[in-house]
Amino acid sequence: MPGAAPWGAGVLPPVGTGLPGSVGQRYGRDPWGPPPLPRGTPHPPSPGLRGGGVAGAGGERSPEPFSSPRSPGAAVPARPRHESPGAGCAGLHQLGAVSAGAARLPAPARRPLAQAQDADPSEEPKSGKAKSEYRNYMEGKLLDRVYNTYLLMHTHQTVDFVRKKSAEYGTCSLRQMSAMEALELLDQLVDESDPDVDFPNSYHAYQTAEGIRRAHPDKDWFHLVGLLHDLGKVLALFGEPQWAVVGDTFPVGCKVQRSVVFGDSTFHDNPDTRDPLYSTEYGMYQPHCGLENVLMSWGHDEYMYRVMKVNNFTLPKEAFYMVRFHSFYPWHTHGDYLHLCTEEDLRMLPWVRELNKFDLYTKQEELPDVQQLRGYYQSLIDKYCPGQLCW
């Protein structure tokens, strides 16, 4: 229907959509929406591209975190935050004991807006083993479990699948619970894609947060990012298989790059790899269209980003960006997919890498005392994302 949102009625659009020329894809429409042409049909010329940054909670653009030779640091106006707090909860229905309560969320009280500041990238987390031993996908006691998870992921994560899951979960209208309740649910989850840990994900959240807290004691908002970066994994407790929730992410709709984990042996049954429209270097995208306009494999990164947007977390835009792309290892660690990036993506890259240091190298068998730490992190939740949230 002319004028209808291409991502579907009632679905939260990705940041940057809805503006003329903001989409860098061959269809000339938003990548989250259904293709207007059957596969194999010659595509029309696409409109001009409009690069842009990732929106945070609003307010002024925060200063450069680190110097980067690829990022000129030119100011980009911040995009507005959603006007209606909790708007994504329209039509909310309750699922499970943790979501019991009122059908509508009260408007949250005005909260302070965090601002990112310069960070010292020289601080290194204390790791439980040699760094070379992390992310070993060649051998290890968990390798079979990890490989099977990626095999399923790389078979079923397609453009159509990602659009379907975005429509299903993008409004964050399934249930209500607090951030701390979501974290406690992760007591029940062991990440089957992770070769380094075999304990509940909730402990990993505290390990990451505490590592950041030691290295950046003056950035309490960053401590909170460490705690909540994996909260989107609650999808696995909502009934989703782990291959649709955990693990490294990658762009769908274009050629798979060599750095994707097990990429040479797990995509043989993925139908998109045989589609001429999706199997070229750029696929359905235009050069330097920006990661905000790229369809990433569906999982906890994008879902948690949506939760943060819908509930108006008062964190700087760097926080939103780190959560959204922290599992995109082929990009932030291996340097692939740069042909899809804008200057804003490159400006954000040092922040993603800074989170990654603590996300990866704080994993160790010695588990934190959660009861001792809970009070501090509850205070951060109360400051930046209090009360019942839409999920």
C-alpha cells in the first residue's frame, strides 16, 4: 500500500529510516522491509545515500573517545529520541510470572542523560588465561556444541528470517520486567556458541561490568553497558533457539566474508548464498551505506538495542552503538565489511573495541559475588533505565 512503512505495521523502524535517501540498498527501500521485486528481477536504480550516525538517548554529540586515523570526527547532529516513553508497549500482553502487573507502564520520571567522555584505551582487563587461548574454534571440550550452534545459525539466518524476527520482536511488546529481573533470568542460560565459558550468562555480565568499572571508574554509564550488553539473550528463554540469539553476528543480504566463524563449512544449506542478488560483495547494499542500514543476523545485539530505544535509556549514543554491534566480530576485530561503513561507523569503532576487551578477556572460572555487587548496579539501573521495561 502506498505510504505504508516497509518494515510492517506496528514495528519499530530502525534508526535513520523514513527519511528520503536514507537507505543504502539496491531496492531503494528500507532493508528491514520485504523486497518489492521477486528474487532475480533486475533492480531499479537506487536513490542517493545519506550517511548518518547511530542515535542514542538524544542531547549533544559526545566528544571523541579515542583518536582514530580513519575517523575525522566531524560533528553529526544527534537524532531525536522517541517522543513517547514506552511507546513500544502498545497492545502489551503478559507472558510468564516476571511480567505480571499492569498492562500499561507509567511514564518514567525524568532521568539524567549520560554523556560519553574521553576514555583511556590503555587499560587492560585481567584475564583468566592467555589471550591467545580465547575464541579458540579449532579445539576444546566445547567445540562440538559451538560448531553445531553456528551450523544451525548459518543455515537459517537469511534476509527473510531476519525481517520476520524483527517484526516479531521489534516492538518490544511481549512482556514487562525490570533490567535486574532480565539479568536474573540469565541465571538459567549457558551460551552454547561460546567456547570460553560453561557457566550462566549472568555471571559473565558482572565480570564484564566489573572489568570496565576497574578500568574506567568515572564512567558509570559504561559500567552499566557492561552489565546489560547481553540481556537480549533472554530471547532464548522466550522460546527462541540459541542459534537465533547468541554468537557472532554478520550481515545478511551480501557475500559472507572469510572471517565469519566456521564460514567455510556452515553456509552450504543457506539459500541466500545461492541467490545472485545476495551473494555479491555488496549484495543488496550500496557502498558505505552505513551499518545502521545493514540487516545483521538476528540475535541478542539487535534485540537489546531495540529494548534500549523503546524504553528510552538515558545513555549516550556510544552505549546504544556498542550494544548493537558488540558481537560483530568480523568487523570490529577482523576489519571486514568496511566497504559498508560510514565515517560515523569508524568513529564508533574504538568504543566497540573497548567494550570487546572486557566482554572477552574477563571471562574466567572464578565467579563474582553477585550479592555484594547487586546494590551498586541496581543504583545504575535506577539512574539510567528504572522500573518496569517493555521487552
